[in-house]
Amino acid sequence: MTRPSFVIGIAGGTGAGKTAVAREVKESVGEPVTRIPLDNYYRDLSHLPFEERQEVNYDHPSAFEWDLLADHLAALLRGETVEMPQYDFSAHNRREETVTVEPTPVVVVEGILSLYEERVRDLMDLCVYVQTDADVRILRRIQRDVIERGRGLEGVMDQYLSTVKPMHEQFIEPTKKHADVIIPEGLNRSAVDLLIKKIHAELREHDDPVLEA
């Protein structure tokens, strides 16, 4: 059974470019990479009506089921398969179905607060923070939520001002202090290339026999 030899956390504000960096790592590392989106670990809110789920602050650390994420990461590190939850953004709730995730040599945990929880962070070999200007991030957030997730523009703007921006300043930005690598302006080519070289070097240092097979 494959055991992951390298776990990476990629954090940063909404629209910073975290997913783009994670995808670039997945495409460029040359080893099988499992991407774990933090959004999939939003708490199950089936006990709440839709109207109340709409009012939940999804940018606050309490919105995530950290114990489940930590348990899943630990299981992958033991070489075990996990059932990763899926999230429906239009319903503000978990889907009934899960996705089976197999352990791979590299695991990437990606999301706004990926570096927040100590128990999760302790399982990571490399912590990355993607830092992008606020004006760029809000434009990307609008594009994503309105075009990709079908939300109304007014609601997206209200959410940004009432929760996204203050939560970024209170909880997300401070996690930068845990980062081993800071990538400026999202998919910064030079910084991402250095990150990928770092991953290759760490994989060679681990000298995992699975990687040599």
C-alpha cells in the first residue's frame, strides 16, 4: 500500500490563487498527487433549514470539521483509503455521496484556512501561503460565486463585506506566520517553480521506496 511521503498545505485569502497553485503542483510534480480541498470539510448542516444555512459564517474556523480532516490525513499517512465528503455550495450543505481517496506519494490540502488548525498543520511537511492583493481577490470571488456557483451579485458583495473581509483579517492573514513558503500574486511562475523544486528535493530526501518502484 502506498504511503504518502509529503503533505503540503496551501492557504490564502479567497480568490488568492490557491487552487491554481495546487493544480500546478499536481500537474508538474511528476508523482501521483492527491488534492484535498478544505471546502469539502465544511460541517454537515442538514439539521438546519436552508434559510439558516445561508446565514452561517463560512469563513470562520468553526465552519469546518477539523477533527474529520485530521483523521483523514492521518489515515492517508498510514496508507489507508478514506471517504472524502463533498459539498454543495448552492445548498450550503454536504452532499450525500462521498469520494474514495487513495493515498498517494504527495497530498495537497488547499483552502483559506489550511494552516489554521494545529492538529492538521502538524501533519504537513510544507506550509504555503498565497498572498494576493485584496482588489484582485474580490474580483475573482465575484466571478467564481456569480458565474460558477450561480449566486446573486448583491448577496456575494454583502457576504464579502460582512464576513469574508473581516474573517480574512482576523483568522486567515495571521496564518501566514506558519508558512514555510509565501507565493506572491497567486500563480507567480518563479515562486511556483521554486516550490516544485522544493517538493522534488524533499521527495528525494525521503527516499521512499514506493517512489523508486
